[in-house]
Amino acid sequence: MWLWVGIIGAWGWVCTVDVPPLVRQRKVKELMLISVIMIVMTAGSMTYIYMSRPPNPLVWLGIWISPYARALYSLMS
Amino acid sequence: MVNKDTLTVRTFSILVIFFTIGTSILITPAGLALEAKQDGWLAAILGVGLNGLTVLICIQLGKRHNDKTLIEMCHAAFGKWAGNVLGICFVLFFYLLAALMVGDLGYFLTTQNLPETPIEVLQIMFVVIIVFAVRAGLVVYSRAAQVFFPILICFFCLLILPILPKISINNFEPMLEYGFMPVVKAGFSFSGLQEMIVLLMLYPYVKKPASSNGGFMGGMLVGGIVLIVTSMGCIGVMGASVTSNQLFPAYVLAKNISIGHFLERIEGLMIFIWIMSIVMKIVITLDASVIGLGQLLKLKDTKPFIIPLGFGIVVLALLCYPNTIFIQDFLSKNWAPFASIFTLFLPMLLLVVLLLQKKKADDHPVTASIDKQNV
Amino acid sequence: MYIPTPTNHDHLLHENLELNLKQLHEELGYSPDLISRHFQAALANGRIVQGATVYMDGLSSSSMMLQFLFAGNHENDPSTTSAELLDYYQERVIPEGSVHKLASFDELYDMLLTGNSILLLDGCNYALAVGTKELKARSVEEPNVQSVVRGPREGFTEVLGWNTAMIRRKINSRHLWFETLKLGSVTQTKVAIIYIDNLVSESVLELVRERLRKINIDGILESNYIEEQIQDKIYTPFPTIFNSERPDVVAAGLLEGRVAIMVDGTPFALLVPALFTQFFQSSEDYYERADFSTLIRLLRFFSFILATITPSFYIAITTFHQEMLPTTLLYNLAAQREGVPFPAFVEALIMEITFEILREASVRMPKTIGQSISIVGTLVVGQAAVEAGLVSAAMVIVVSITAISNFVLPAFNLGIAARIIRFLLMILAASFGLYGVFIGVIAIIFHLCSLTSFGVSYMAPLAPFNLTDQKDTLFRVPFPSMITRPKSLNPKRLVRQKKP
């Protein structure tokens, strides 16, 4: 529930403080980038709120790194 | 955009000290005591030495190209495409690092101090402060670091001095009981938590006198000493087995403070040290990733992106750290090798490539003048 | 013979005296305090010229002008036209210091309404303004807000001319320069910029001039009207401009390379740039011994911290971190809080707001009742509230310590900042305990570090750290060691005195 406060707060903050000057100066690239980041993050927070076991980037990282990590540590023991 | 030569050497050293202390002061004694048992302090010294190696590489990179940040160095070394890929990897690493540290702090407060508060609230509050600081700019948070530094020293002395009488030398014996290898392993895990490479993004903004190395090494040493003292305190007061069982051993150490038998259990005040150092570390890391993003995408003004990226940090932290067991597991098994790719191996590669490039550039003018003479 | 060239060609003075006077009375709304006195003067060729002297009753003294007009000896008057007569008066007759010729109505109103007397002659299209100011203003008294135990007891008054004279008396150097301008489209208030030419930082001076020129307001009644418009950032509780009622404080600031801004009509002068540590300094620090002043200054810093975080610490510790209290104290507090129906935060809020109400009320109370109300208010109300079970006794102590520490700060505007921040920190403490307090403190420090005062970092010399400036921030070194001026202000000459 509090994450919703965070989401609404973030959107509100971005739209009131950062977006108007960019709209005035017509910087389309930055506006697109900001909206992309905000949408990705909102999607991420939705998965956190609604999924029971949300996807974990560290697990993906672990799958890639663990062989190399195990090899490195076995060098040292 | 900040001008070059904004930070003095002294300010940069203070930033380095805060960065080194960062989250490490809270979580490293556990990992050290787990691997090296009572030789954890030796492992800490070794880890600080390993960090020194990293810092040397950073200083060499900084000396040769002292007006370029890390991303620009990637571009210079590997050309546009490969340099961009490498730059994206670095920026994502910094971003992940910031998210993990926010997660660390959230779990620290939720498990130790404010158990009934939802973790998102604590993390959001924290990130709001950090976003304010990064939006205000490098000049502002470096000034704030100078204000925080005496407070940090004060509180740290308040932490360490009362527990010195409680240290028992028995907890350090026997030394090197299991040989030197566990010490090496623990030292390597220790150094994986410092990630000094992030500071290379801020190195161009430091006023560098010709002779010295910009306070980098000195700051790292001071921070390292703080960490070594904390580890020694933890192992000395509580013993290696208790220390290795804790998630946040320094907090448990603070519970042992007893001044005159009336000022006790002031660990709630000591969290100021860790909040301060973690705030500064996350501010520097977030600033580094924002600067990196700006340089990758050739953006002139990166201020509008700080709020979305800050919001993303909270989300990433919530996703990455589901529970404390996972944190312990990941940090002890996978983090140090992963971080060492970015803090040790890639910078070494960059340095070697840049050195070779410079040599080639040095060779060419000679051949050019020979050609002229022949003609 | 100097003939003035008027800037505004629409409202030139007429040659006809009656026309001039008629327009004058009409445009001033037939004001009863506009006195016009007709007289006749004789020219050398025997002609009689009508003249009039006009002045505002209460602003200027009539006796001077009339004395020379009627009692003076005009036999050697060589003039044959009224213009020549006016010149003769200006150059040979009028025994007064400031005499100007004016040719337009705007200049005339300007001069008339600031207390000069105007001399008009029939047949001449310019007039003379003679400085005959005699103001009824408050005399020089001891300032009651910023008083000292040892030191000069003069304070500024509301007349700009007297105030600048007081500063000239303190600094007898030829390098003390003033610049005046008029601000406020309706009030036309005189504002003076004062600085010592070979010490001041040029960038600050330029900024001051530029920002003052940008002010566009109808009236300036107090220096705060200017302060709010020239300060660096509006939305901050911390003051970035220092104000003082004492000439010695202003003189000390000028000697460090600052710029003083004085406004006619108020005794409070502004000093820029102002640093955070400056609000903890009082002129008494320099009039007593160095070691004593150091201790008192440290006490002031400590009481600022007390005034800001004591209620929040109390709330945080009693609500979240009870383990921090020594056991006996914990028993006492728990026993006290047993009978109180409210949580600690509501208790604190009630007491703090009550105290703010009492403080505001005592400001407006007539002096005779004020004393009794303060004793009644704090002791009796506090005691009664404790006995009624509304608040606990510890809370009353906490609120009193906070309030008293607030008064230790010599600068009132910093005390206001402490009061505002205290409530923010109380809310954070009630929600998140000590973590909330620390987050609040960190946020405040970030905010303080982002402030600048006219280009100088607000937290200098703490951040960016400057070792030589530390001799006058947290502690004061004895005078023989005060060799340099504050480097953070960037004065033109750094060295104040030779090394001993």
C-alpha cells in the first residue's frame, strides 16, 4: 500500500517539477526517456505488489555468475 | 554541468572516506568472521591492501586521462560501439549497487530498529533524501560531507572508546589457526564490498595538484582503518562465532556500549553513523550512474532523470532482496567475484588498453618525422 | 551661471509665480501642511519682484528661509531680472549648506516632500531648493532587542542621515563609500549601500546593486521588504541576510568586507553576505575575554541544537527507544506517563503550541501586564496541566528547556528557523523514531549546504572548510591572532594586522 504512495508521489513529483520545463523547451528525447524509465519502474513495482514470487534480477545474475564465483573461491581454499 | 576543479583534494578525501565506510562498516565483520574466524582482522587488513591495488589502478587511469570520466575512458579505449557496451555495463552496475545498498539499509532498519514499519516506507524516505541531494549537485553534497565528517568522527569515537575495555585478547587467539587461505578468501570478499571504482566517475572534478594523487589513497586508508578497527572491535568483544552469526555485527557491538553504567543501550543513536555513511555512498553511486547515463546518451542536463532513477532504485531494491537469508547467501557466494569484474579486472583491462594506445600514439610522431626527413 | 536641464519636459515650471503655486497646491491636493509665504524683493533697477517660499510644515524649519529673506541685507544686489536675483540668492545670500536649482515639477516635489524649502520668483522658470530639514524623529537610544552588557549603547534611529553619520563616526576612513538610491514607486524611500572601498568584494557589491535595481514595489516600509526581494532563495526558513540595529555590528561587518544596506524609516540595517555561523556571533563576543567568548559561543551552538531537537528526541526515545533511558529514569517517566491519556507526540504538540501562543501573546501584552502573564502562563498553566493529568511533568521540562534555549540565540531570525524546524522533526520523530530524526537532520544539513548568500556558500567556513577562518567561528581567538579577514567573503585585502 505504501508503495502506491511512492509511485503516485514519484509520478507527481516528476510531472510537477521536471516535465513542464522540458515541455516548454520541446526536448522530445528527454521526455521519451523519462516516460520510458517511469513506465518500466511502475511495471516493476506492479510485479512486486501483485505477483507472489516476483522475478528477481539477482537470481538471474546468480545463474550467470555462480560458476565463475565458485571457481574463483575454490582457487582460494 | 559542474566545472572541472570544483572539489579540493581535502573534500574528495572526505568523500572517499565516506564511500569506503559506506555499508561495509555494518556488514563486513560478519563475512570476515565467518570465513577467517578469529583472524578476521588480518583479513580486513588484507582486504584494505587489495583495495589499495584497486585505488592505484584508478589513480593511474585518472592521471593519464584526468579530464575524462570512466565512461569517456571506455569510449577512448575501445571506440564507440564496444565502449558504449562497456559503459552501459558500468552504469547498470552502479545502479544495481545503489539499489542493493538501499535494500541493505531497509533490512537493517526493519530487522533491528523499527520492526513494525513496512520496509517500503523506510526505503522511500531514504531515497527522497538521496534524490534531493543528487539533484542539488556535487557541490552541495560535498559540502554536506564536510559537515558530516566531524560528526562521524565524534560518533565513531563514542562507539569505539567505551567498548575498548571489553575487548579480550583471547578472542583473537590462536592466530592463523586454519592457515592463510581463509584469510585470503575473507579479504577478497571484504574488498568486494568497497567498489572504489565508482569514485572514478567523480575524479575529473577534483582539483589535482601535479605531484599528489588527489587524496584518493589517503581517504581509502583512513576508511580502511575505520573498518579494521570495527572488525577488531566486533571480534574482540563478541568473539568470532557470535560475530559471524549476525547480519549486522556493528549494531550488536553498539549494544555493548556502557558509559558509567548509566548511559547504556544507545545503539539507537549509533545508527546515525551508518545512516550518514550509507546516505553518502548511495548519493555518490546514484550521481555516478546519472552522470554515466548522461554521457552515454549525450544528454546535456541530467537533472530531470534523477527522480525516475531514484524511484527505480526503490523498486529494484524491493525486487532484489526478498528476505535476509537470500541477502546473506548472495553476498557471501556471488557478490565479491561479480564486483571484482567491475572493480578490478575491467579497470585493469582499460588501463592496459589505454597504455598500449598511448604507446602507439607515442610511436607515430617519431615515424612521421623520419618520413619527413626522408622526403 | 548654471541653468539646469530638466529631465521631464512635460512638467516644467512656469514663469508665472501664481501659475506655479496654483499647480503646486492642486497637485498636492490642497494639503493643509503645505505652507506658502509670499514676499517681495527689490531688483537693482527698482522693480519689485513677487516671490514665494513653499515648505511642508513639520518637515522643514521655516525660520531659516524667512530670516534671510526678511532680515538679510540686500543692498548690494546687482540683479536686474528675477533669474539673476535667484542666482544672487543662491550664490551670495542663503546661509544654508545644500542649495539646488530645479526646473521641473518632479524635482520640485522630490525636494519639497523630503523637507527642503522651495524659493520661487515670478518671471523665472526655475526655482531654488534649500535644505532646511528639521525632522521630529526618535533620538538615539539603546537598542532594546540587541542589548549588551559591555559595549556601546547606541542604536540606529529611523532617519537615514543620522544613521550613516553614526557609521562615519565609527569608521573615520576616506574609503567608506555610500551610494544612495530611491526604491518604492509611491514611497520613494531612500536606501543607502555602504561599503569600504578597498576591502569589499566586488562581486558581492555588483550583485547587491543589480538586485536592488530589480526591485519593483510600491512601498518600502522596512528593511525586510528589501531583504525578501534580494535574498538568494525564497523557500527556506534560514535567514541569508543579517540585520542589526547597532552601529558597531554594522561597522564590524564593513571591516570584514561586507556590504551594508540601510533603509530610511527603520533602524534595522542589513548586512550581506551572511553566513550561518554569523548568526551565532554577538558583538559581546568581542567586548569580553576570548576564552569566555569561546565558551559562550559553544554554548550557543549547543543551545541551537537543543532548541531544535530536544522535543523530537524526547518523543522518539519515549515512544520507540525506551531502552536508552537509565532504569530509574525509565521508572519515573513510565509512572508519569501512566496517567496521561495522550501519546507523547500529541502531548508535545499541545505543549509546544501552547507555548507559542503564550509567546506571541506576551509580545503584544502591555508591559505592565506582560510580566505577570509570563509567570502565570508558564508556571501556573504548566503546573496545572500536569496536575490535571493532561501532560507529564517531564514534558513541561522539555518544552521549557527548548524555549529557553531558543532565546540564547542572539539573532532572532535564526530562532524563527529553529521553531519551524522543531515541528517538522517532531512529526518525523513520532512516525519513525530516531531514524526519522536523523533523516530530518540529514535533510536539513543538505538544505543548509545548498544555500548561498550572495554567491558565498552559506555554511562557509565549515564547508568548504577553511582553516584560517576557524579562528572566529566556533571559538574566538584573542585579537593579536586575528591576522586575516574571513577568506570566505573574498575581501580585497586579506591581512588585517601584522603578526605579533
